[in-house]
Amino acid sequence: MSTPGFSPKNAPATVRIDAWLWAIRAYKTRSAATAACRAGHVKLNDKPAKAAQTVVPGDTVRVRQPGYDRILEVRWLIAKRVGAEAASHCFTDHTPARPTATELGLPRRDRGAGRPTKKDRREMERLRGGH
């Protein structure tokens, strides 16, 4: 399978996990990917990953991002940053759909509805499990 900007015959034999995460556009910079690995926000096959660990096709990479975890399966190795469409062919995203606020049972206020009244605040507090 060939994708624009990427071809499997040019794929490197090994790629560091931080370089792969940068190349598929999970992080804006390689240093941000390295910092995420160092902080423990990246797991390779359910084990904390160091930035220099190599990935192989078939590996599962879990990336913690604000509010959720992204679960990616490595399809192709890529070391250089390419266009977003080409990068999307290098992994399979197994991230479950995030629940919306209404599915979580959280109250939703219309935009521009103004500041909540005292009664509204009491209801929100009761729903959150407060007093």
C-alpha cells in the first residue's frame, strides 16, 4: 500500500517512539514527544515507554492527552514528518469515542444564558455530588 509522501519500501528498519509520535503528528515537536515519554504519558504495549525505545508494526501505543487517552496501533514505521493524510496511514486509531456532557449526566447551559442563578448553582452542586 502506498500513500502520498510515504512508501513502505523507504520505511526505516527501526524508529524511536518519540520520533514516530512526532512524525505521525501526535505531538507538535519531537522534544514535546520526548518530554511526554519522560513524564510517563506514553505507554508502549501497556508499559511505560522511554523516548529511545523502538517501535515495530503491530505495537500498541497509548498516549495520554488532556481529558482522554489515545490508543494507536503502529501500521508503518516512519521517521520523518509528512503531511497529515500520509501520517494517518501509518497508524490505526483505536481510541474509544469520548462521552458528551449530556451522556455523563452533566447539566448543560445554553451559550449566552448568563450567570447561573442561586437555584441553578444548587442544582449543579447536587448533581456533582456536593451538599
